[in-house]
Amino acid sequence: MQSKFQAVIFDIDHTLLDTEQFIFQAYVHTLKTYNLPAITEADLKLFMGRSLETTYEEIAPQLNTVELSETHRVFQAKNLHLAIPFPNTLHTLQKIKEHKLKVAAVTTRSIRNSEETLSVTGIMPFIDTVISKEHVSPQELKPHPRPILLALENLKTAPSSAITIGDTIYDIEAGRRAGTKTIGVTYGSSGKHISEAKPDFIVDDIADILSIVLT
């Protein structure tokens, strides 16, 4: 089976990995540590796709957001088990690699734990390059196209031969601005609302992307 694409670019959180508790429990721990009001999982969905620093600036502008973010990341580093692959993630990645496509993981999360979660969940062997928040400037995080373009540079692939997959409007906008095709997933944090970002394709299960990226 010949693919019409040469590279597939995945968001990590809520696209490759179910990190709902990995993220939520870190917020619970951090807010409790600093005696801040609790946040609900519904509230948290409003912040998905943004950097930690940006989120904490909104939640607690009166405090040091760098310290809050550090507390958050330390908790996650000690609780990597809370990040788990979606049921069909590994199977889907295996099929993609069998067809010789290149694979990138692009995240707004820190490199300090993004690669670790990919490793402990068995995903890392399928990934050719990982782009995290430290690889670009704060102004160049998604929805800026720079993270996607940097991944494509590493993969030596033109945007027209790539497709970007994610669960937030930031993923879709970044992929579109970079010149790739886009897939929005409904099983992530945005649910069916991902359609509002107008991706080229929408899927309900990560395995559904195979019929799109392979022809």
C-alpha cells in the first residue's frame, strides 16, 4: 500500500497519550501546595494546548508562575504512570512505520517529561523526532507554525507531504499555517468541538487515521 504522505506529525497529550489524569492531578497537587482554589477537570479543558506558564498566569497571576510550573513538572516526573497510550496508539504507529513513513511528536509540554512519557509508554521507538517547548521561543509555541516546521526540518520532509494530528485548535492551526494537511481527533480534550477548527479530516479513534494517511 502506497502512502500519499511522507511524514505524520502527532501532538502528544490527548492525541498519542491519554494524559488527562497526568495533567489534572499535577494541577490539583500544585494548587493545593500553594493554597489556591481547586480546579475541576471541566475547567482544565479550557486551558488545553497552552503552555503551563500561560495557564498559571491566568489561574494565579499574583504568584510566581515559574515556581508553580516547576512544582507541576516535578509532580509529573514522579508520576509518569498516569500517562497511558490510547488503546490503538501502538498498533497505529506500528502500521505507519511499516509503510516507511516518518513520525514526529510535537508538544507544548517541557522536554523534561515529554520524552519520558513517550519512553515509558512504549511509543518512543516509533518516533523519529520530538519537538518540545524548549526547542522554540515562547512566542513560537503552537498555534505558531514553527514547532511543526522544525519537526519537518528534522524529518527532511516538505509540508505538502506531511499531515498534522491533534486534539486542539492550536494543533490544527499550527499544522495549517505550516502548510500541512490536518486531522482533528474527537477523543481528546476538545471532543466534537475540534470541528470548529476546520481540520481537513476528523477521526473518532486514532486507528481511523490509517485510512487517511495510507492509500
